[in-house]
Amino acid sequence: MRVEKSLKNLIYGCVSQTVFSLYGFVMRFALIHTLGVEAVSLNGLFTEVLAMLSLAEMGVGYAIVYHLYVPLREKDERKLAQLMNLYKTAYRFIALVIFAAGLCLLPFVHLFVSRMEIDLGYLRLIYFLFLVQTASSYLWSYKSSLFSADQKGYMTVRCSLLIRGAFHAVNIVFLLLTRNYIVYLLIQILSTLAVNLAISRKADRQYPFLKKAEQLPKGEKEQIFSNIKYIFVGTLSGKITNSTDNILISVMVGTLHIGAYSCYSMIVNTFKKFVMQINQATTASIGNLVAEGNRAYTETVLRRLTFITYCPAIFAAAGIYTVSTPFIRLLYGEEYLLPMPVVFICVLNLLVYLTKNPLWSVMAASGLFKQNRNISVIGDVLNLLISVLLGRKLGIAGILLGTNCTLAIQWGLKTLLLFRQSLFFPKGAYIRLVIKALGCGVFCLLAAQGLCMRLPVTNLYLQIFVYGICTEMIVIGIHFLLFHSTPEFKYAVETGKKLLAQKAGSEPGGEKNV
């Protein structure tokens, strides 16, 4: 049952990401060709500035979702109603805190912008609209977490797909007609509100107990907020690690450089969201598995999910490394290109970020919030220190390298913590798998780029096609040679066969699956 629900969530997630990615590329194209690099750069900058303000969330979502797994498994509607009412109160307070903190930052927002001329009043208006969108995103959104914890995330995906798709289409039309960045941002705000409201009403119909005014006992509230204190450090770590690159680039290198970097990061984030569907589709299943207390099987599942996540991650990383430059040259122009060493660090960050996620999911489901805080603090300090030091010498490459170093260090420390204090299993098999996979991934990146650079292809359309085919063939060949005898590879192949068999059995005239 867990596998079936995970697969359903995965399929819906991938379909939605395909649609949103297409809209994203069209939207970026429209922004660049109607408003120029300034709008794209400000879009990337304020997205990260407001992501830092979202620290007010403090891990409330993680803490409450963690506590939803057991009552969902036991079908304890009273406990679920108590938790969701606490969630509602907390998120309304969070929205207020974010908005108030954002207003306090409003007079100083120009300090984040460098080497770019822009009217101060216009800059503050843009920031204010970003603030409104961020704060309003917490209204009603808490109910989507119940769908996720109940392994029914596909329901919210379906709802979001329809509404956001319609708003994206409307926004592109208005952008082309008005060439007005303010109108673009206003439609984005309406889109966020519409999606959250629709999901809220769907949750009320799916879970009628949400209407009950149940209150959580004081002792249990204290336990949850105790976990939140520790999760906050991890949340802060994630924000610093993943939401400061554009800010550092703007301050240290120049705001307009965000425009070029954001073209690559948009491609990276598109594939990141695709592969993240595996993690999101299995998160609730992992929580359910950990709640059962089968540590041996949990360790096996961790290795399997790590490899299954790594496979599409290396395909994406290698393809982006060789194809992104001719793609951006064709779509946006030469002025939006980055040096290949910077692109290499971008895709290496992508590979590390995605492959680590199964471990992060098991950590969250294991409830090691308190013990995890020191790892997060160490990662934050190193990230800022390395990024600033290397950023001064290497520019964008140094800033991105600091992020990569942080992820690697946190990964190692979290592995030690999980295996010592939760799984109580030897960690050697997992560590060997990770080292082998990442080492193989780096070799594939270098081998693919070395081959593509020697191919006598000058036409950009042909470059994209030929580079992509050659790159993926190299990845397939190398990984088959190195991994075909491993249990994780065999499990991935067997899972793929079962999926194909299920699909064939569901076709008209096919055998019915039992």
C-alpha cells in the first residue's frame, strides 16, 4: 500500500512539474524579452530575501507533520483535529510576523542592490508585493500538510496544477500586453491565494473533523514546541545554505549578475523539482515505516531510495552540464552565459542536494530534532565563512562552492547521527554507496563534457540534441558497468519492471493486477 501511494504521488508530481516547468520557461522568456535583465535579477534577489524572512515558520510544519503520522495510522480523528487547530493558529501568527518583519526591512531594502540604477520608490513597491505574496502564502496552506502526511499529496497537486496553470497563462498574456512588472506580481499574489483557498476547501470536504474546535492538551503542546525549538535551527541552516546565494552574488558581485545565474538556476531548479518528487512522494511512507520501528528494513529502504534518487539526479546533472550553455545561448543570448567552471559547481550542487534527500527524510521521521541542531549550526557557520572567503577570490564560483562544502559536511555528520542514535546499524554499506555514486557522478560529468567539446557540431539545435544523447549514453554505460551487480541497482530494475507490468495490466485488454 505504501509503494502504491508513493507511486501515485510521484506520477502526479512529475506531471505537474512538467506543466509548471514549461510555463516557467515561457514566463522567463517573456520577462527577459519584455522587461530585461533588471526584472529577472530583482525577481531572483527578492525571492531569496523573503525566503530568509520565512524563518518565522521555525519548523512548525515539520514538527506538526511529524506528529500527524501516528494518529493518521491509528485513525485518531480527535488528535488530528487538535493538531490541525494548533497548526492553524501557529501559521496565522507566522504570517503576521513575516509581514511585520518585512515592513521593518522595507526602508533598508536598497542595501541588497549593488551596481544597478533603479528608482528607490519603485524598488520598495516591488519588495512590498513580494512581501505580501510570501506572507499570504501561509494563509490556509497548513491544510495541505495533512494531505501529504496521509500520503494523498496527489490531491493537492491536482488542484494546484489546474489553478496555477490558468493563472500562469493569464500572467503571460498580461505581461506581453502591458510590459508591467507590477501587474505581473499582483497576478502572482492572486494565484497563491486562489490555490491555498481551493486546497483548504478540499481538505474540509475530505476531512470533516477539521471543523471540530478541539484543543491539544498543554503537555503535548509543550512537547511539540520543544521540538520546534530544535527544528528551527535546522530550518535556519537550510535557509542559509540554500537561500543566500543570490543575496551574496548581489552584494559581492553585482545585482545584474543574478540575471545570468538565474537562467542556469531556473534549469537546475526545474530538474531539482522533478527529482524531488521522489522524495516528496515517499516522505509520508518513510514516516509510516519509521513509526513501525523496523530499523533493519529502514536502513535497507534508505539505501534503496538513495540510489533511486541518485539515478535521475546524475542524468539531470550531466545533461544540464553539457546542454545548458547552448540552450541558454539559443533562448536568451550570449550575455546570459556563465563560465563552465561555474556551471560545473551548479550541477555538482544539484547532484549532492538531491542524493542527500532520502537521508534528510529518514532523519526528520526519526524525530532527532534536538541532536540535529549542532550539525545545522556548524553547517551555517562554514557556509557563510567559505562562501564569503571564496566569493572574494572566485566570484560566483566561490559563493556556490561554499554551498557545496556545507552540504557535504552536513551530510557526513547527519549520517553519523542517524546510524548511531536511531538505526543502530553499521553505516559502512550506506557510506560506500554514497561515495561510489558521487565519485562516479563526477567522472561522468567530466567525461561527457570532454566528449562534447570534441564533437564537430556548430548548429545550436544540433548541439542540444547531440550533446544530450551522447551525455546520457555515457552516463548509462558507466553506471551499468559499475552498479549492475549491486542490490540497490537490482531493486531499482525490479521496481521498474513491476511498474511496467502494472501499467500493462491496467490497459484495456490487459491482465488485471492482483
